[in-house]
Amino acid sequence: MSRDDASMPGAIPEGAEHPDLRFMRAALEEAARAHAAGEVPVGAVVVRDGEIVGRGWNRPIGSHDPSAHAEIGALRDAAARLGNYRLPGCELYVTLEPCAMCAGAIQHARIARVVWGAADPKTGACGSVVDLFAEPRLNHHARSIGGVMAAECAGTLQAFFAERRALVRARRGRGDGSDGTQRAARGTGGSVAPIEQRDPSDPDDPPDPAIGIAPD
Ligand SMILES: [Zn+2]
């Protein structure tokens, strides 16, 4: 990981936005789709030769699929579009640090470079908990660059959780006892579920303070 390596290398024409910012904005647009669907807002895009070839957003609850993270969706979309199960020379942009499952899929896809936004100190596999891209015993190594538009990416998550908590409070205030959400998949043995699978209405599944979301 080179979280401090979010500097802007290369010759970018004056006044032009750096591609990393442009594509992270595209990933944030995918995160907004997740938000609109009531899913924890994480978005991803796959880029080849400066062009978006795959998009995905976090949707494990609605799709009844614990593997339906944004990265997996973007990889599947890109692989289908390019007609290849491997994506050499492609870059993946995602608004939240990939988990171990997604880091594994990224390696299987032979992605060349991963750019992520907010860190996930509980399940992040690009340096926060483990750094699977720096593990020499694993075959493929993507470059991993974290912290790009981190404030915007974390803010998206914070806004979502704050909104959902306010909704739960309002409904409890009305006494209908319904939080309007389907319970998310949970870890076992008291483990903390990945952010993508958190249930923001569940007091036993508190938002992650490390991304600035203070529990009530
Ligand atoms: Zn993941």
C-alpha cells in the first residue's frame, strides 16, 4: 500500500482533472446508486486505457448475495464486456478499501492497479488489517493506492448511516417499531460484519467509528 502515494504523477494538462479523481467520482456515482437502493453506499469502476469498461455498486442485501460487493460487480461487468475473465492492464477504482474477498477477486482478474478512497480499519485488506497486495507468497500483485478522495468517500458512508439512524429514530418515535430495513448478513461469533453488510438500524452492529461514524 502506498496511502501517501496519492500524489498526482504524470503530466496532466493545466486545468484538467487528474484521471484518478475523475474515475473516483465515477465510483462515487455508483455508490449513490447503492444509497438510493438502501444499500451501504460503496461504488466501483474498472478502467482500461482511460475508459470505463465496468461499473458496480454494493448490493448484498437486495440481491441476497454476500459476495455482491461493488468491486465484484464492476469486475463481472468489465469481464463480460471485454469477453475475458482476466483484465490485464485494467485499473479498479472503489470508494472503500477492498475486503479480503474483493482483494482476492482483483488478484484473480489480474487487475494492474487498485485505487481506493476511505480506509476500512475493520476489514480492509489493502493495509488496514492485512495488505494482500504486499504479500509475496501470493502470485499476482496489483499496485494499491489508497486515500484518494477519502473525505468524500467516507462522507458518503457517514451521510448514509446518519440518514438511516434518523429514519429509525423517527419510526421508533411513531411507535410502529419498524425500521424499514431488511437485516443484513452478519458475521458469527460476535465478529464485526464488513461495512458493506452492516445493518445501520441494528444497535448491535454499530457503524464504524474509524470512518467517522459515531454510534448513537
Ligand atoms: Zn469486498
